[in-house]
Amino acid sequence: MRIFTNLSLHGTTPLRAQPGVGEWGPSSVQTTRRKRRNRWLWVAAFVAVLAILFIFGYNAYSMIMSSGS
């Protein structure tokens, strides 16, 4: 079983309802590949921000504790 849902919007919809395929399809709908890439970029950005906050907190804590000695 997959962790995430299926990102493909096509399924059993008719061609005229599929993004960018039919005559009335919208032109600015993201592709499945782009959605997958954006998901992992957001996860990576979140992890990077957490790491930066942890490093900043550790440095601040070590500076405070070393100045008291």
C-alpha cells in the first residue's frame, strides 16, 4: 500500500475533462511529476529549517553556558 494518494488526475475521465488534453482543459494545472517534486522540496525545506533552528539553539545555549564560567 502506498503512503500517498495517487496524484494522477486522469483516471477514467473523458479526454475533454483532462487538463491540457481536451478542448476545454485548463492550461495551468501542475503535472504529476511536478506535484511529486514539490512535495519532496517542501519536506527538504522543512528539514533544513529544523536543522538550522537546532544549530542556532545549540550555539546560543553553548555561548550562554560558557559565559557563566
